[in-house]
Amino acid sequence: MSSELEEQHEKLRRAVEGWRGRSQELISNLYGVSCSLAADSRGANSRPVEIRIEPLEHSGIHSMIDCDIVDLEKFLIVLSYDCIEISKLRLHASRRLYKRLILFGHRSTSKEVLLEGEPQQAVGQSLSLFMDLYETVSRMAAVNRNLLQQLNSLYSRQDKYMRPCMSMNNIFLRCIFESLAEGMSSLMMLDEILRQNPRIKGHLSQFRRMLAKVKLEINAFSLSVKDLECLEQVVIQVEKLFDAGLFSSTWLEGLNLNDTLQKAKYSRKLIEAMSSWNFQGFLDILHRLDTWKERPAQRQRLLHHISIFIFLANAFDEAPEKKWGKVIADMLHKAPIIYIECGVRLTILDLLGKHCPRLLSSWSSLRGSTRDSDIMLRNYLCYLSEAHSRMAPHYHILTSVSSLSKLFRG
């Protein structure tokens, strides 16, 4: 197995070296400079943006997990399935939901007037989108719920009917917490898209009122009462989900997670383990920001830790420890705004104010950040402007790399 991995690594290294040499040659031809000069001017930008290893063979969970301890094997299979399912749902939402929800109801200009019936027509044409959204959110919540139940059974010692796996007491399940955070942040992302596109809720409301009028004159339309009522229930369920909030529905009554959280509330070890992982994750990212150690998409990963922080603060109804005050204040200073995929922009202070209003009022450090939020955002935008100005001489290099990427894909 090691020889095969070394062989794959060597093939990958040769491919990267070949790409680098070819890119230097093309860039020198574009700008009329020598390869060595072009390489010197780029510096770190000449390195590959990302290297990703894809397996040549794919195996199922059961064939990969083979353990002499039957209970441990079953436990690992369930955890693996939940993590893989969360990753699939997050990828599905990214590919099939984000952009369509952002562009729903979009007009060529803000002054363009909607004609009568156009909102209802837009909803009718996008019913499959809203059904897909509802099913994805419901499925994500169900998997998150199952993952919480598994973690609770592992960390809980108070429930006599839930005996924990004693052989795993000293194992820190970092990847499991990362998957849970991935699922939570996906719901928060969808929540923010709905908030930034008010046309979705407005058009759905008009569509529901139209259905109520159609029901009064059902004979004038070629519809059965059963089909109409079914369609009306679908719209009502989607509106209820939107009103409750997709992320908030994780711990409120919307998706029936209360029983799970009531059990998990008694598991002090679960809360401490999640909080400890989250705290260390925040520190690791914040220490890397604005340094050469900052990794690609690391700012976006802040949303994962923010979602877990808000989840713990709300679901378990406990005030965070005092050490969190400095971490949150540092985050608001270094990254008050997070730019996610599809051009969605998240303001951290707005997220905390929406989901944790009591927290903002109880922490003195956050009260100051709330008062100075406009100044903080303005200073951060000025910092971004200066940083982009310093990078301006290198923009033509980045453009060339983008052109090369398209060329190689073609």
C-alpha cells in the first residue's frame, strides 16, 4: 500500500512541476518577460492554489470498517454515515439551492414594476425548488439530530439505558464535531440567503392567497379539491419553516429536536467537548488571519464555529464562559464580515444579534462592539481597500493564472 501511495505522490509531483513550467512559459509569452523574471515577480503566487487527492477506488462504509468489537463497529458505521450524509447535503445545497434562491424573483432593474400575477407565476414555476429546499433542510436536521443522539450516548453516563462505549472515552471526535458544524452552517447560510432575498417570502405569501381564492371558485379551474389542498399544505409548511428560521428550527419545535436536546442537556461532557473543540478552532483560525499562515477559505470556516457557538448558547440555554468574550471581540475586529460562496455576505454582529440577543446585552465587551459597529465595519472596509491596493500590481498575474486554468480545463 505504501509503495502505491508513493507512486501516486510522485505522479502528482510531476504533474504539478509540469504545470508550473508550462505556466511560466505562457506568462512570459503574454508579458514579454523572461521566465525567471516572471517567476520572481510572482513569488508565492507561482505555487498551486490547491492540491486535492482523489481515490482511484471507492469502497462502502461496511467494507472499510472492520472491528472485532461489534458495538464499536456499529457505532462507527452510524457516525460515518451521518458525516457522509451531511457532506452530501451541504454539497447539494451549494450546487442546487444557493444560486437559485439568490436569483429568485430577480429583475433586470430595481425600478422594474411587477405585473399582476407575475409573483404567483414565479412561485408556480419554482415549486420544485421550494420542495427541494424543504426536503434538504428536513433531512439535514434529521441527520444532525441523529448525530447529536450518537454523541450524547457516547458522553452521557447518567442515563442507565444508554451505556457509553467505554473503549472510546479518551478519543476526541474532532471530525464528528466538524461535520455537525458543517450541517449547522449550511442551515445558517440558507437562512441568510432567505433574509437577503425578501422576494421569496413575499411571493410565497401572494401565492398562498391566490390558492385561497382559487379554492372558493374551484369549479372554474380544472383542479380537484384534494390536489389543491395538498398544494396549499405544501406552501403552508414551507412558510412555517421560513418563519421559524432554518437554523433556529434545529433546536426549536419546528423539526422536533426538543427531545434530543433535553437528553443532551444532562450530558455535561458533551457540552464541554463541543465547546472545547469550538474554542480551539476559533483560536487556530484567528491566530492565522492576516498572516502568511492563513489558509484558503479559512475565513469562511469561521461560520462553522459561529454556528456551533450560537447552537450551544441557544439549545442548552447556558451562558458561555468568560473566556469567550475576548475571542468573539477579536473575531469582530479581524473579520466582522464573512464573504461566502455565491456572493453572500454575512455580518457577524448581525448574526449574534439575531440568534443571541441576550448575549449581546449581557457581555460588556460585545455591548461596546454593538455601539461601535458602524465604525468597526468602516475601518474593516478601509483595511480591505488598502490591502487590495497593495495587491494591485499582482492582479495581472492572477488573471493570467485564471486564464491558464480555463485553458487546461479546456
